[in-house]
Amino acid sequence: MEPVHVAIVYYSATGTVHALAQAAAEGAEKAGAHVRLRKVAELAPPQAINANPAWAQHLQDAADVAEVGHDDLEWADAVLFGTPTRFGNPASQLRAFIDTTGPLWFQGKLADKVYSAFTASNTAHGGQESTLLALGNTFYHWGGIIVPPGYTDPVQFQSGNPYGTSHVAGDGPLSEVALQAARYQARRVVETAAALKAGRDA
Ligand SMILES: Cc1cc2nc3c(=O)[nH]c(=O)nc-3n(C[C@H](O)[C@H](O)[C@H](O)COP(=O)(O)O)c2cc1C
């Protein structure tokens, strides 16, 4: 069977979600998938970015990551979306990309794929679940198959978010538990997509 195609599509201002996206890519690759790691375009004005040295630095550090296009979504059997929390919602940069996908949606090209999401926030009750659930609204409209991590692996009892991998950036750098949770979430996505693919090919 052709390996599962996984696109990991993310926005990150200061690097936290980027690191989660990289861990998800590792997890998906280890599970046997072909992976495309893709960022969405930065839309904030330079004066906003340059007012925050960590933001300006990450923009430079991630210069080599390819920007997502519609072809990446078409290619993918499964898509993991990553975004920081912005007032309890996904970042507008990720939303702006999602809002260009009407033509794909209209042709049914976003349906029947596996979708899952991960996030970061500054505080523990700062809106991780609301951000992930808000992304879920879009997956419903696309006719996607939503695959959350739940509590289906021991790491989930440590990381503690059944909706999707998440990290509290205000607590400091990413822990090994959060990175493992991202790898695990991606593996679960690959395994589910592979089972669907095998069933459809049968
Ligand atoms: C405009 C704005 C809104 C934010 N809103 C929230 C929020 O509602 N809750 C929260 O805990 N953190 C909030 N944050 C903090 C970010 O979520 C946090 O910096 C981010 O998760 C770090 O991820 P990154 O390094 O990938 O950019 C906000 C940050 C910005 C710039």
C-alpha cells in the first residue's frame, strides 16, 4: 500500500507551535507516513513583528520551511493543524489560509480526510480547548474525520489534553512529555488514515 500522506500545517510566532509541529512530523514519519511540514504565511506588519525580538527571530529561523498551498491539502490523506491560542481562538494567520480553501471544499476535495490539531497558550486556562474545538468546526464543515488523541496512550495521562497536544508556553520551554504527546498524536493520525486507506483500497 502507498504510504499515508500527512501534511502538518501550522502557524507559530515565537517557535513553540513550530517545535510541536516538528515533533508531530517526527511521529508521523516514524509511523511510516510521507510528511510535508508546512507553515502558513505571516500576515502581521513588520512593526508588530519587530517589536517582539522572539517573533522576529523565529520568522528568520523558519525561513526555510515551505509555505502551505492548496496542493498540500489535496495531496494529504491526513492533516494536522497547529496554532497558538489567540484570545481563545486559532491565530488569524492560520484562519486566513483556511479561508482560502472554499474552492477545494466546494469540489469535495477536503472531505473524508483525517484531521487533528494541536496548540499552545500562555496560561493553563488560556483557551487551549476552545482553540482546538474552534478548529474542529471547520473540520465538520469539510466532512473530515476528526481524530483526537483522547486518553488512548499513557503519555496522554501525563500531557492531559484529550482534544490535542498543547503546551503552556508561560511554564517554560517544551517538555519531553509535550513533544512525546505530539509524536503520539501524529502516530494515531497515521494509523487511522492507514486503516481507512486499506479499507477503501480493499
Ligand atoms: C494577540 C495574542 C493573543 C493571545 N491570546 C492568548 C490567550 O487567549 N490565552 C493564552 O493563554 N495565551 C494567549 N496568547 C499567548 C500565545 O498563545 C502564546 O504566546 C503562544 O502559544 C506561543 O506559541 P508560539 O511560540 O508558537 O507563537 C496570545 C498572544 C497574542 C500575541
